[in-house]
Amino acid sequence: MSCLATILVACGGSTADRDPLPTPTLSMAPSPTSTPAPLSACEADPAGCGCAVESCLPIPTQLLDGQASCPASLLPSTCADVLADSFAREGCGETCKGLAVPGLEALCEMPECDRFLDLSSIVGVSDLCQCYCEPQCAGRTCGDDGCGGVCGGCAGNESCVFGECAPVAGECRDSDFTCYCAMVECESEISRGEGLRICSELRFGYPDCEEAFMRSYAEQGCPDPGAEPFLGRDKLCDAAVCADFLADWQDRTGVDLCAGLSAE
């Protein structure tokens, strides 16, 4: 027997009697893969509308689509283009009421952008376009300046009557100085509903005639019962600025509001 055989026998037998070494097994399970995070609006397009909104406005990201363009439901394409172009030229631009809206002045002149600008209310800011409004106070000493402010106030015994401080004969004063208040206060031969309809017509279609009508109320208060069928009829029928209203009213309703007045 050779020396090698002698050693093997001494250690426990022949090579045929020994257990084979275990063979390692290879795992076939796939290695996990990670999903890349979606690009932010600015990563997708640094000059895009989405990046402008993401960079400048504290609008919740849920309202954006996460891409370079702004969703049409948030911002029509014409508004999105203005926003992106302004952002590319000037960055976020000047602030208005603590917010920076690229191209705000131009956006305020585009009615289709109103819905987007209204989103500022989410963070407690409203009427952003007042920042670019020119107050209209020429010839006015009091009242609304057209931009959310006032042109001035009046003394305690006066009310603001179409931009002028004046005593008011009736009970409707200051913020209640409207045709609606006067029609409700004053007794009338016409129904309250018809009177308020006259007020609506004046307010939304004939503001110059409404002024003539309400100046009559400011000076005289309510007419004496039976003296006139309704408040301010004499002013309505005498004022040239009311001619179109009177003609239109008669065409629509068949009622001549000035009937019998010219014969008096």
C-alpha cells in the first residue's frame, strides 16, 4: 500500500467511503429595482409654467400636474404663456400683498385668468389685482375709489352721496345708501317686488339715472303718501339721463312710469 493510501485509511477509510462536499445553490430570485422619483416641474423644464408656479406661489402641489406645463384646469394656455414668459425674464417679480406672481399686471387684464388668480385665497390673500388698480377719486370727496379703498370720509351728520358728503333726508345712509334700501323704506303704490326690479334695472344698466333717482331721495326723503306713486318718479321723468331707461321699461313691461306726470 502506498503512503497516500496508508494515510487515508488511518484517517477513516478510503476516498469512496467519504461524504462528498456540499454543492452551493444559486438563488434565482430577481434583485429588487427602485422606481425613480418623478421629476419636479423645475427639473422637467426650468423655464416652464409649472416651474414658475412651483418657485413663486405657495399653491398646493396637488393642484399641479407635476410636469413643466400647468394643467389647463388651473390655468388656460394663454395665461400659462404669460406666466412662463414673465418668469423667464424677471423671475418671480414684484410682490403683491406678500405674494409674487410672475406677470401679474398682464394677467389681471385677462378675464380668462381670473380662476387662477382666485387661488390666492387659499393662502388668505384676495383681490391681487388691486395692486395695479388706479384709484378713481377725481371730483370725489368720499366713497369707493374703485380699487377696494375709499376717497375719504364724511362728518358724523353727513353721508356719502355719490362721492359727495351731504345730509340725507331719509333713513338710508352710508353703506345702505342704495335704491333697494330706499324702495323698502318708502311707502309706494307699486309693489315692493316691482320697486326692487326698478332698482336692479337702474343699478346694472343705467347708473347715471340711478344717481339722479337717489339724489331725489337724499334731498327729500320719502314722498308724502299719495303725492307720488313711487319714490323719485319726478326725477326719473325729468332727467335726460333716464330717457333710455323709461323707454326700455315701457317696451318690456307695457307700463309708462311717467303717465299723468306731464299734465300736472
